Amino acid sequence: MVKGISRQVIVVQSPDKKLFEQAIFILKDGAAAVTEEQLMKEAKRIIRHPKMDGSRRRLCFGAVWACAGAALTGIVWLVTALI
């Protein structure tokens, strides 16, 4: 139990109750400046397209660095083997 903190939340009911009943979004402190309609629109957008929040870009960026590290390791190994 958390004491002394009040948070604003949005509860969105699922249209299809097979997977989940509702989604609960905890608002940031600066979100009070936007309208309720804008908050609901954003919450529904996130529910429809959960991967569109930039996580795919971060995953791709990490894969590029992993491949670059593997290539660099291979080059160092090759140079060491030739010497």
C-alpha cells in the first residue's frame, strides 16, 4: 500500500473480454493540462497499436549494435590469427 500519493488514472474497458477486462493507465503529473477526450483518444491508440511507442526502434537499434560488436570481434580474431 502506498501512502500519501494520489495519482490520476484512466480505466478503459475492453470491447472484447476474451483477453482482458480493462486497461488501467496511470497519468503523468503534466497530463492534467490535456482534455479528457485527448486522454481517451491516446489510451485507445495505445491499446490498438501497442508496439508503435518506439520499442521497435530501440530493438532494431540494439540489434545493429550487437551485429557491429560481433563483426568487430570477428575482425580482431582474424587479425590475431594472421599475425
